[in-house]
Amino acid sequence: MSQPSTPDFEMPADRRLLPGLAGHVERLARSVDPIDEGHREAGEKLVEWLIKNHRPGQPLHITVICTGNSRRSILGATMGHVAAAYRGLPEIRFHSGGTVPTAFNPRTVACLKEIGVEVEPTGEEAPRGEPGTANPIYRLRWGSAGEPPMEAVEFSKRYDDASNPQEGFVALMVCDEADSGCPAVRGAALRLSLPFSDPKAFDDTPEEAIRYAERRDDIGRLMTWVMMRAGERLARR
């Protein structure tokens, strides 16, 4: 497996990122060593797919999937958006979904706000999943106004919800349960296993905030590495 090249921080990036986010992504990009071999291998496959399918101005869709679509999948989609914007790859669009939807967890909200992502409730609610708790809809913003929009609407939903791409997308399976329980993702052009441990195990403990931030940064570091590698290669094409 080839090792990552040194990221070129002078390459074009979207300067509309909200204050603090660009610096956070840069720190992640400078600390790629903790990325394990399994994640690197899957990340390389994602890079290859992005290079093969990239066409300027044409969106490339990636859906990040976990079980409840409450924690890791939303962290993955949001950090993917931030990393793609940082590297100046507006064609890459992220989505999230689950196999058994629940609700966008407030701990995930707090974890994203901590690094500067704006997360605001819309006042509307999506259909409820298990266990029948409220499923509020949020608007997430990681950059200032302009084109393409640097915001997304998030709520807990199945990965095949009408708001998500239905075909030709990459499915990133970020939890073991969703990975084993959903061996085939309908409509996906590529399915990759990228499991991360669930910060839910630390809910209501003194380590809660630390573990959520750790998971956000683990996923964000991988997303940043992928976007930097893809961006470097596309720039040479």
C-alpha cells in the first residue's frame, strides 16, 4: 500500500468555509498517521472511484451509512462535506442514511458545533423511526452563501430515502452492524466497508464529549486524506 504524500496546503480550496473549520481540517490533514491499514485500503478505492468518475461541474454522490443514522453517518457526511470544500472539490456531495433510523442525536449536534459547524433546527420533524422518539430536521452549514451551497438538511432516515441519491453513488458503511445487515446497497455503484466504533458506548459518562470528538476526528481525518489525495491527482490530470 502506498503511503500518503505530503498534503499541499497551497492548492485551491473553497475560502467560504466558516471560521475555525479550515484550521481544523488542516490539523487533521497533518496527522494522517493514525489512519489504520483497513481504512487506508478502502480510502484508496474511494480515491480511485472519484478520479475515474470525476467530471468538472457534475456531482459525484457519496452516502454514509450506519444503523440508526444518528451519529457516525451524520459525522461522516458532514466531515466529508467540510473536507471536500477545503480541498476545492465542489462536485463531491455527501449524504447520510441508516438501516434502522432513529434520530439525529443531540450529542452529535454538540460535537459538530464544537468545531464551528452551524447546526440549527428547522422546526420541522421527519417521520419517526425506532423507538418512536422525535426526529427533528436540522440545517447544517459549513460555509458562507454562494454556489455551490455549503449547507445540508439532516435528519434520521433510511439510506434509500427519497432525499438521497438512488443510483450511481458510493455507499460507505461506517458501522459493523449496518455492514453485515446490509450486504447489498440497492443502486450503489460502489460499496465500501469503513467501520468505526460507536461513541454511543460512552453516552452519559465523563468521557462522552471526548469520545464523540475522537470519532468525529477519526472519520474527518480519513475524509480529509481521501479528498487531498483525490485533489492532488485531479490537479495533475
